[in-house]
Amino acid sequence: MRYVELQRLHANPEWVLKGRNVIHLPYVAQKKVKRSQVERYIHIVPQISNLLPYFFDNKKPSTYANWHKYLQRTCVLANLNPSGVNVKTTRKTIESWMIVAGIPVNQICLWQGHDHLTSMNYYQGLAFTDSEKNEIQKRLSGW
């Protein structure tokens, strides 16, 4: 999800359709002007399913600006260059990982609210080493 969608989800737990194992993002959840879908369904993977109760039981996600600052501080603490790391980094990373893990691009596009061209332009050209690809595939096993 986009970060703002995650914030809106916290305020609307009824968007989680447990019986269908999906999160339904209605029109009001998405404020992106160029969106390609009026509403979107996001599959809840097993790795996330167990975390949802904690997500809703805890305080709401921080503001976009505070999340950005947190990512920057974390990079510095980890001796990583924080330039280029922002709130969108986590979303772009998981999209790239899903492609490496072999999840069909059309499915990724539906989950992420992209058209195929966006996916092709931004997420499929990343260079991962063979060991990184193996690790990604292990981590996304079952998606």
C-alpha cells in the first residue's frame, strides 16, 4: 500500500475482509490523482496476517514526515547512505522483490494499483546478485 493508504486503513479496520483474506481499498482510501483503479483489493499474505491485530491495537501510524525522518535516522545508525531513501522506498522494495520472487507482473500491478508500464519502468530493471535473489525468494515464499 501507499503510506497514506496504510494510515487510512488503521482508521478503517472494516476494510480487512478476513473471510476473503484481502484488504479492500475503496475509492476514499486512494487519493492518488493518476490512479488506474477506482478500488483495489490487496491479498493478505501469511507473513502479514498475524501482524494485523497488533497494527490495529496500537497507535496510528506516524505522519509521512515523521516516517521519512525515522528512515533517514535508521540509515545513519546502520551506516547506510540515507540519500534516496524515503517513505516510498519500502513500497518500491517490496514490488521489486515480488518480481524477483516470480509473482506474475499482472498480479503485482493489480495489488499495487499500477498499470503494467509503471511496473516495467521502475521495478523490473533492478540488479540483484544471485544470493540476494535466493534470499528474496525465501522471504517471499508463500506469497
